Amino acid sequence: MYYVRMREGKKACTFDERSGYVDVAAEVFRMLADATRIRIILALRAGELSVNHIADIVDKSPTVVSQHLAKLRLGRMVRARREGTTVFYSLIDEHARRLVSEAVFQAQHAMEETPGHNGTHPNAKAVRESAGAEQGA
């Protein structure tokens, strides 16, 4: 039996290929398989933002952003808070942030010979520290 072991702080995850979480994990990846949703999560790393602010950041209309946020909310990746007529969104936990960061790092490997987060890149230390600060936030 093969086990995937990952360290999340002091907790160890030991799920095998028969885990009931596999199908749900595939749904999480499907949820994140959209460039606008990835941009939204990247924007929300900085903290809580209004729909209009997110729309400005990701260069989409507030209506389009609201539709994507609704899906992310159903996927329990973001939470909403209403203040008057303005709705603010934030990431629920660090998992979506980490998934997106790792996906972007993987994309760097596909596009660059020596990605910025790689140990041999001149800016590697700063990139890793930045990613660590984001993950710890």
C-alpha cells in the first residue's frame, strides 16, 4: 500500500489512493481550473477585499467576479462579509492559497529553465521567504 505523507506543521497526512477524499480533491482542482479564480485567490492573499476591488485587480466586471466568488464560496474556499451594501471576501484558510502558490510554482517550471523559487535562481531566497510569509499569513 502506498501512502502520501505530507507535513503540515506538526500534523502528518497519510491518505492512500482509496481515500474518500480523492474525489473531493478532484473537485477542488476543478474549482481552481479557471484563471480568473486563481487570480482572485492570489488577490485575496493580501486579506479581505470588496468585490469591486477584486474586479479592479483581476480586470473583470464585478458581475463576473461575483459569479466566480459564489463558486469559491460553495467550495468553501472564501467567506463573505457584508458591510452595508458592500460585500467583502477573504480566504477561509491557507489551503487554497498554498494550492494556488504551488500551481504557480509548477507553471514556472513549465515556462522557465530556472524558476524564481528554485534554489539555484539568484532571487530564490526572496521568493521562498515571500511564499512562506504568504502561507503563514
